[in-house]
Amino acid sequence: MIKRITERFTPKQYLAELILGVTAIFGLYLIIAWSSYTPLDNSWATASYQSETINKAGALGAWIVDTFFVFLGYVGNLIPFMVFLVPAYLLKTKAVRQLSATRIALRTFGLVVLLIGLTMLSTLFFSGTNYYLAGGVLGGSLVVNLYPTLGKFGCILAAIVFSVVGFIFCSGASLIRLIIRFYHWLTMQNEKMKKPCHKLPMWMS
């Protein structure tokens, strides 16, 4: 029994599962910090007169979440959930066995491009708060640099392209495959329902 288990998993896979588990726990910590975030706490970009930290995750949690909001704006709300849900999903589906350096690099590239597109869209369509820009430093700086060349329509188009390409590289391909499988399953169910029922024998009618 032990031999079968050890044959299924390599030391690298054990290490990968350990890293994913720690990352999921850290994501849960970030969700707690996000849920109790307030700009009144002393953090990376703000200085408050209060000496005590209001955030339930402590000063570190307040500092990290504030950094997300400063650099990514409203998109920073997604990061804690992504940090928790992605490793939890990989552990649940045992997808660790399929991970490779190439896939990790592609997913990381897709995530970065997706964040670029979303922060640009947030900057173009939403108003910022008194504490951070709608698209954060990332989206704001990109729009400021690209706006003179591309204009508003060009920036919107570029942001949409970045978002779509990033989504496909990040997780869109898997989602598309899931939708296709669901479509095939649905059509198979419809075909079964459309099949004519067999007539009952005379003695049963």
C-alpha cells in the first residue's frame, strides 16, 4: 500500500502540494485582512494618527492589503480570493501532477497581462477614492503613458485585448474546455429525451 502511494507521488509533487497548502492558508489570512481593511490603519501608503491597528489580521495584513489597493486599485479586491481559491482548486482536483514549469510560466504571464487589462479598464471607467486610484498605480501609469498616443478608444481597446489574452493564458482555456464538456453533456441529455419511447405490449395497455 505504501509503495503504491509513493509511486504515485514524487518528492517534487509533495513539495508542490505543501507550497499550495501554505499558499491557501496565506490566502485565507489575506481574506481576513481584506474583510477588515480600513484606510485608517498605518500602512504602506497611509499614515494615521492611531497607534493601534484596527485590522483583524494585524499590521502585516493591513500593510499587504493596502499595497494591493495602491498598486491595483479596485482589482486588488480580487487578489486575496485568487490566492486562496487557486491553490485550493489545484489541491482539490489533484492538478499538481499536471503542473510543469512551462504551464506555471504561462499562467503567471496570463495573470500579469490580465491584471494590466483590468487595471486599465478600472482607470478608464471608474472614479478613484480619496486613498487610491481606481486602477491603482499600475493602471493609472499605463493609461497616462498610452493616452496621448492611442486616445481613449485606443486605450479601451488595448485594455480589452490585454484582459482577453490574459484570461485565456491564465485560466480561460480550461474554462472553455469545461464549457465545451458541459455543452456536450447537455446535448447528450437532450438526445436521450428526444428518443421515442418503446410501445408497451398489448397486454400492458
